[in-house]
Amino acid sequence: MKNIIITILLAMLIGIASAQVDTKFTTSNFPGRTNEVNAAKANIKSGDGFYTAGDYANALKYYMPAQKFNPNNSDLNFKIGYCHFNSAQKSQCMEYFERAYKLNKTIDKKILFYLGCGYHWNYHFEEAKKCYSDYLKITKDPKEATKIRRLIQQCDNGIEIMKDTVDVEIINLGQNINTEYREYAPFVTSDGSKLYFTSRRKGGTGNTILEDGMYCEDIYESTHNSSGWTKARNIGAPLNTGLNDAIVGLSPDGQTMYVYMDANGGDIYVSTLRGSKWQKPKSISEKINKGSHETETCLSSDNKTLYFVSNANSSSLSNHDIFYSTLDRYGKWSAPISIGKAINTEYDERCVFIHPDGRTLYFCSDGHNTMGGYDIFKSVKDEYGHWSEPENLGYPINTPLDDLFFSITASGRNAYYTSVHPDSYGLWDIYELRFPTKDTKQNAPKVLVTLVKGTITDADKNLPLEANIEITDNSKNEVISTFKSNSASGAYIVNLPSGKNYGLSVNKDGYLFHSENFNLADTADFQELVIDVQLKKIQVGTTIILKNIFFDYNKSSLQPESYAELDRVVEILKKQPNLKIEISGHTDNQGSLKYNTELSESRAKTVVDYLIGKGIAESRLSYKGYAYEKPIATNDTEEGRSANRRVEFKILETK
């Protein structure tokens, strides 16, 4: 019995000793450990100097050794929690606020608010709501009460969103991209081959430390290869200067970059890539940059609509909303138009990005049904130009903290964004989102765009060419967008949203044009096509295929979709008045030789008649039908037979 009593007493003493009691840093509380107490107090004093100055990162360096020595001091735990509260890794504040509150429920008049945030950021939504509700009962500030009610709503949103998870792999891009400093605003070309982003790392162009203790912003670039992303390289002058320079947008083909500059309250500037060199940025437009704060932007795949973020007061619903401008026939941007209340809320909308399909908009907002901070949302524009109700991209893409700067490839399989996760290297990191090719929970939505890429070279010398690329809506005989290939590499990228019969024409002075046809149904799923183009010099014997010439079935009557292509032939002939050409018709091997000879010749004559009707002298034109005697593909497949049914243009004389 005596032994049992002693055991119980020892257990009670151990329990009392281990109980959390608010413990001050005094020698009486730590007998025989005077040196350690003094060292902890010295650390706290040093940490307090940084804490008071708002340098919470350095304050933590001194606070943590003292907390390790004495983990049960409410004041120190609160300060550590507050340091984390003001850091990128905000979620780490919870355990310290929680400990401080258990030790001293009156440690700070806003402790319930801070503790609620800690629970909120760690997905403990019910506990967060309890703390927020309790704090709501004691706050006297109406604005603060409104804020707390919004936080409670965000917790409810989080509870609902967390009922399901998105099938996605979230990958930190690693040390080739991320550092202990801030990396953010990733923008990727539509084929996923090139990445540009902003960093505030040491060693930038200015290498200047600003008032917030961080280095100036600089723009960096990386290229994707078989091993992943290459080591990020500072993009240098003229984009990077000694001041803040940040990328805020990129055209889908990577040939145009939008940068933010601290001018007139914050403006958008534009730079174009000429070969391997970026040109000096210029203000995008006085109509867009008009004294307010213009930030993130993106360009539609046809280069004709610019979406951007501004706090313009004229029609803005909040501090920052999303606007758009359209390009007129003179190459000028229109006055900004609000994207509308379906997207813009009384809260902030930021980081706008339009998918190359031209209809899917991604943006960040701390409105709508965010679970906390900025979440990423998606909205789709219908055929009437109306935007759908924004959809939260869900967990784990979105978190209770800020998730920003979403950029996605044309395929929809890879996206990049800025976030903070437990594996972050520093303040903000860039992550890749890898979506499965097949949605395991439901039928994956189609990505309604075709990506065409390749290089344009001289057919004789195989050297890269800077050529003009025109995309035509054949049904309307209308050029809907124009591009240029890169002068140094000859590379080009074009995105074609589904639902049109497209003609793609590549042309350059001194060369015959090259054409391709893409007749895409409005349900056509994503495909990536690599088409390398070799332009042929204008010389005797040169032949090109006119791929956008269409006839009625088994007839020689032209369809209107052919007119744009034929007008390009007219243009060449008018520029080269000494040129004489042959138009030849070709068929597959279905049917008799006699029938196909007559059909091919009749079609060739129809083309010549069109050219004559446009003012080209008959003496410069001849025509011939070759039936199926000159195939360029097998006639054993429908694809081959389709290729063999064609009209060709051949140069007979140049003088």
C-alpha cells in the first residue's frame, strides 16, 4: 500500500511540473541555470529591437532560442506567433498563439482574432469560426466587425470546398527557379517551353535593398528541356533597370512582354522580342495608363483584346477590378471597359489570365467564395460574350492564404502559380500544377484550341526567317490576327480556338507564300501540331500548294472560303508584274482518268477565271488538269487522297 501511495504522489508531482504555467524568465523559475536565463533574456532584448522595427524575420532568430529554453512564456509565444503572422509562412503562427492563449487568455486584446487566423490558415475552420465569433462579441469597431463576418464566411466556404479535392499534382519548381527570396508572377508561353517570372533575390540588376528589407524586383527567364527548367537567368537590360521591374503579362507566343513600372501611380509598359533581344519598354496606351494603378495584364490569342487590372475610379467596384480594351483597325487600344459584375466584386480582383482558347478566363480574387486571402477562379465566356459564374479552382490549388498569378499552357495540362506551401524555399515560391490527362472523377472538359508551332526558314539556305503570319477566317474572308516569327530562330507559335475554318498564311517579300488549312469543329479537342515551313524564293520552277482552295463536291465551282487564298495570289501577281504562272488541278484516283482529268482542268480554269476577274492579264496565266497522275501521298487512305486533291501554283517566267 505504501508503495502505491508513493507512486501516485510521484505521478501527481510530474503532472504538476509538466502542466503549462505562464513562466517568466527568472532565476527563481530556473534554479542553477542563471547563465542560460541571462542568455535567453539577452536574446529577447535583441529580438525586441527587430520586433519593434517590424523586422519579424530577424526577431525570430533571437526569439526562438529563448523559446526553446522556456516554451511556457505567454509574452514570448505571442511575439513569435505575431512574427509568423506577418511572414509568408503564416500558418506557423497557430501553435504559438494557441500556447500563448492557454498560458494567458488576456495576453492581447486581439488574441482571439489572431488565434482564429491561425486556425483558419491551418484548415481548422470550425475552431476558427469559434474564435472569430467570440472576438466579434467584444470588438467595438464596425469595420473590424465587417471584416470578421467576412472571415467567418470564408471559413464556411472552406468547409464546403474541402468536401472535394482536385486531382492535381503540385510541384515546387526547385532551386533552379526558387530561392529564399520572393519569386512570383510566372508567365509561360502557350506551348510551355519558356518561363518568365519576377524575383526579389540578391544579385539583381539594381541589387538595392528597399524600405521593406528586400531587394528590387527583376525579371528572370528559364527554358524547359528534357531535364526540366534550366537555371533561371536575369533577363538584363533594357527590361531590368536599377529600380523595380516586374513582368505582369506575356503574349501566348512569348514575343510580347508586359512590364510594370512605377510611373504615374503604376503603369503597364510593353516590350517586343526582336531576335534574342527585348526592346526598350514603351507605355502601352494613354487610354489605359491614365493616372490610376494599372497592374497585371494578358493578351488574347488573336492579339486583339487586352485584359488588365486597374483601380480606375470611374467605374471600378473596388480597389482593383478587371478591365479590357480592344485593338482598332489603326492599331490603337480602345478606352477601358469593365469586364462586368459577373467577375468584379466589392473586393479585389487581380492577376488576370486568358487561356489561348479565347474564352476561359482565370483570375485571383478575395471576393466570391474564397476560402481565405486570394483564391484562383475560372470563368468561361459564352457565344454571346457573357461570362459564367466564377468557379473556385478548389483545394489543394487554393489555400486559406494568398494564391496568385495563374498561368496555364494551351493544353490545359500544366499551369504555374505563386503560393506558399510547407516545402517553400522562402517567402513566395513558384509551383507547377500538373493535371491528369484523364479526369478520374468526371469527364474532363475539352480544351478547345489547336496549337500550331514550328520554324520558318529559307528553303535554299535553311536559314531562319522573320516572316509575317496571317490567320484568316475563311468563312468571312477576314484576317483575324497577324504574327511574326522570331528573326533569330524563325520560331512561331499560333493558337487557333475551335469553331472556325482557318487559313494560315506565311509570307515574306521575295518569297512565295506558304499556306495551311485548319477546319476546326467547335468541339475539336486540343491538339499540338508542329509545322516547319520552308519559304521558296520567287524563281522559275517554284511550286506551292494552295491549301485553302475549296470546291463544291465533284464540281468546279469555288466555295467562298477560297477567296482569301486566291486574293493572296492576286497580291503576288500585282507586286511581280513580269510573273507568269501555271495553275494546276489534281485529284485522287477515285473514278476514271477521263473524268478526273476534266474535273481537275475545270477547277484549274475556275481559279484562273477568278484571277482574271481581279485584274490579272490572261496572258500571264495558264492552267492544266493532271487528274491523279502526280500524287504527293498515297491514295490508299482518305488522308492521302485528301492531300492529293489540290490546286498548285507554279512559276513559269519571272521576266
